[in-house]
Amino acid sequence: MEKIEIKPADSSGLFNFRELWSYRELLYFLVWRNIKARYSQTAIGVLWVVIQPLMVMLIFSVLFGRLANLPSEGLPYTVFVFSGLLPWNLIANAVSGAGSSLIMNRNLVAKVYFPRIIIPLARVLEGLIDFGISCCILFCLILFYKIIPARTIVALPFFILWTIVLALGVGFWLSALNVRYKDVAHIMPFLSQIWFYVSPVAYTLNLVPEKARWLYSLNPMVGIIEGFRWSLFARGASLTIVFPASLIITAVIFITGLFYFYNSEKTFADII
Amino acid sequence: MANIAIKAEGIGKKYLINQVRRGPSNLRDHLSDSLRRALFYGISRKNPDSRIMHAVWALKDVSFEIERGSVVGIIGRNGAGKTTLLKILSRVIRPTSGSAEVYGRAGSLLEVGLGFHEELTGRENIYLNGAILGMKKREIDRKFDEIVSFSELEDFLETPIKYYSSGMYVRLAFAIAAHLQTEILFIDEILSVGDMRFQKKCISKIEEAGRERTVLFVSHNMSLVNALCSCALLLNGGRLEAIGDKESIIKKYIENTYKLIDTGLSSRTDRTGNGAMRFVKYHLENSKGQKVAAFRSGEDVSIVVEYAGALAKKLQNVSVSFVLNDFLGNIVTDLANRIAGDIWHEVPPKGIIKCRIKKLPLMPGKYTFNAFCQVNALVSDMIWSAGIFEVEPGPFFTSGRLPDSGFGPVLFENEWTVEGS
């Protein structure tokens, strides 16, 4: 027979993957709820997922591509910027959406038991749907411009996985912090904005002085975005320093995020 | 251990309370408040807005064992720790000290319709809420038709629940809750919402399940506890006062309530509300305005309550209600100035509220009342079992007789005729 032990918050507990697995249906229903609710009663529904990134891409193309005339590695600027926006949107969703996810589901957290990590997890997975649709748009663009993807494209799944890991790490950190410190809600928009500008979404890594690149690569989005471009088009700056630095930082964010989340989740229901 | 479902050892829960004095609600109040404070208390006095952290034990040293298959009522007055205990056992919060073991799959119903999304349809919410309560999709599939027919909402399944009336909403929520069939079930005081007929349906569902499952439920209603439970657990100020046979526990609870009422309204700490208006004391009067110790059935009587506002200014949009309960906690009626048609736009900052009842239509027995008041749509004071009165046999009927006890708490005036046909 199943036996549940209830112990004080200061007692140690390990990450219980088996339990998380047994709650996979709840995870599914929460993702499904968010998506359903997001597009119900909108006139064009799911089309928004297509229109939003296209609009952003157009604005950037005009601003940075035409007016500022930023270099784009010999690619059409629209394709260039879209390949950067693809992973960026996933992260931006993790910052704003996953970051506030626990607070948004305050009632659930305070009234019923389930592994709390499901909530930011569901929010990140929700972003994956948009990501998938954006991928389709990118391939349409590639076809439209008659670009032949590089052979390195086989590495793309690795970079997608990398992005997800980073998104989860950021989501764990921010959502857990947000329960304790309401200030986080005010910081998130800034963080998102600043992070965007220090990431090579609209410009190329080649614009960054070579000596400063290792420092710049401590922003894990540098490795991810450059990785996306490299695997899709085999273009961009040399990545020998960029990848290790960004990868290590991603791992640090993910692992510490997971630990921080598990340490603070015991008191979520008390303070949320 | 095969026969034990729940075992708790020395469970304690400490909260650090951030005591923030409720500030004035608008700028004008704020300015006048600061001025008053400066004048009366002097500038040097410590700012009363400052935060003081202090520890409160919501539960302390609670140990018990519950046998498999028993239905246990958790009783105690407000703030006794009932919900805290339920939350700890259902793993929503962790205890500060002690430990517990729960044997078997457990589910909890701390709120009905948890996680309902108003944009989703009834059908979708059944799946969502079911999953949140811990049901598997296959289990929901299997019980779906049963849940739908239980809720009596067959025609509204594809309607987003934001178009539901509150009654429909509650029915859907309860229908799902009633089909949560875990081996152990924790239920907070949620049965108090919903219409009577539907409540009965849910209760019988619990009863039916109780034979093979262990159920712990919180209730203020002693007759419900009496009807449903095999035993009861009484909490008082965070401590386990007694556990065991329901009759003796209920008796103890009622005695505690009477003792509590004896302490007087002004010293009661088990109250909620913002304090803009507070009940200070109460007494009972007969039709001549004399203080009495007990009422008599059929007399004109009054419940007289003294109140005081927090500030020396008039109170606006005041509504007061006294909810009468019989000695088991069954609600008899709600006496409220608004319902009676006496609207108070403005009342003096201090005064006496008198609620007159003409020809008291109550059977002899003990009754308590909860006192509740609202100022400007905000709850200002709410006290469960604020007062008590005894009703003695009296001249309700000209015959001088009354029905035998056991035929309900209320009396009706009635006239009889008979004609040949």
C-alpha cells in the first residue's frame, strides 16, 4: 500500500522524479488549459501565434536591417533576425510567463498538493507550441528566399534542447523568487529587455570585439542564438570560446534553479 | 499497522505573523489620521504602522491515530487549526515540527471548483478539475457520464462556465468532488455552499463512500458531524483537546462554546474583520425593555448589542446580521437589518443596536447567534457564536401548549377549520 510521509520543511528531500512522472497528466492538462484559454474568444484564434512573430520580424527588418543597415552575415535580414527571434521568444516566455506562473496559480498552490515544479514546467512547455509554429514560419522563409540549409542542421535539435534547459532554469529561479519577493514581478520586464539587447538577436556576434567575446558569451543566449544560426546556415563567428562558456552558464542556471526551487517549494503554500 | 490510515505524531505549525496595522483607506483619512496621532500620542511615539513579527502556533503537539474506514469530523471554533491540520495531512503545507504518516492514496477537497477556468466549457473543466484533484484521465473518462448526470448540467456541457449561474457552477464543482474516490479523503468546510437538495446529495455520496474509505472533514455543523461521523476530533487553540466517540466530543465542543460566550464580546479574540466597527457586549430584553436571562416562546423580545466604531466619526452604510443557530450549529435563520428593510446609511460612532423579534417563533432550547457587521461593504466584525440565549416554554399558542421536542426548532401561527362537505 502507498505510504506518504509528512515531515517538517527543514527535513531534506530529494528530487522525486517518479512522483513527477505520476503527475504527467496534470502537466498535460495545465498546458492544455493555458493554450485553450489564451485563444478562446479571439476572432482569429491561433493565427495570433503566426502574426505576432511575423510583425516583430517586420519591424526589426525595417528598423535594424533597412534603417540602421546592420550586417546579417550575407543572409536576408528577415531570415537572419527571425533565426535569432526563434530561441529568444522561448526564453522571453520563460522570463515573463514562467516567472509569474506560481503567482498566477496561487489558488492551486495554496489548496491542493502536487509537485510544484509542474507549474513553471507547464508554462515553458506552453511556449514550445509557439516555438514549433515559429519554426514552420522560418522554414517557409527559407524556402521563400531559396536558401539551402547547411548540413550542420542535424545539430539543431541539440540547440533546441539547450534553449529549453535554459528556459527551465530561468523559469525555476524566477518563479520561486517571485513567490517570496514580489519585486521580481517588477524586475522581469527590465530583465527581459536588457537581456534582449545584450543578446545577438538583431545583430551578429562579429560586431563584438574579439577580446570581449568570452565575457559576452557568459550570456548563455549568445551561445544559443549563434548555435541556431550556425546549425541552420553554417555562418557566423568562430564559436570555440562561445559554446563552452554559454553551456557552462546554462548548466549552472539550470542546476541551481532546480535546487533553489526544491528548497523553497516547501514553504510556497505558506507565503504565496 | 494494517488497520491504521493516518498516524500523526506531535504535529506543530508555526506562523510568523507580520502584524501590519490596517492603514487608512484614502489620502484624506490618512492626513487626518496622522494629525490626530501627532496631537494625541506625540511625535516621538513609535509609529504604529511599523511591522512587528511574532510567532503564532496554529497547531501544537497534535498526535492521533485514525483507523481505516472511519469518518472523522474535525471540529473546533474559528482559528482552532482545523484547516491547518487538513492542509498538513494533505501535504499542501509542511508542519514546523512533528511528522505524520498517511497510508493509502489521499485526495483533498479544500475548495470546490479548484482551478476552474471560466473560458473553458463544462466538459473541459471536468477534466481539468479532476486532474487537479489527482484523478487520472482514464478514471475521469470512466466516471464522466456519472459526474454529468450528478451535476444535472447535461445541456450546458459545451458552454463556457463563465455563462453559468453560481448555482450551476457549484453543482458542477461538487459533482466532480463527489466522484473523487481516493482511499483517504480530506474535506474542508465546503459543504456549506450550494442548495440544500444538492448538499444532501453530496452528503449521501460521502456516506456511501465512508464504508470503505477514510474521510476527515471539517465542519461547524454538529448535526452533520453527528449524522456522518463515526468519531470526532476536537481542536482548541491549536491543540488537540479530545478525540474519540462523537457524542462526547460534540458535547465538549458545545460546552466550550458556552464557556467562550461567557467571556464576553469585548474580550473575544476569535473574530475577523477590519475593526471599523466592533461589537462590545450584548444582552437580552423582553417587551418591556427589561433585561432578561431567557426568552419565552411567543414573547416579543429583543437582542440588544452595544457597538463602537474605531474612529469618532459616523459609520456609513452599515449592515448588521445575527445568524441564529440551534445548539448543534444548524442554522435557524438570518436576522439582518437590510433584509428586514431597515437600511442604515449613517449611524453614530457608538451606540446600541436592537433587533426586535415579534412573537418569538422558536421552540424551547438553547440557541446561539453569530454576529456580523459590514461598514461600506467591508466586513468589520464577524464573531461565530457571539451570543447565546435560552428559550423557555411560553404562550406562543393561546392553548399554552407547544409541540413535543424533536419536531424542529420553529413555530408557526396556525388556524384550523373543518367543514362538512
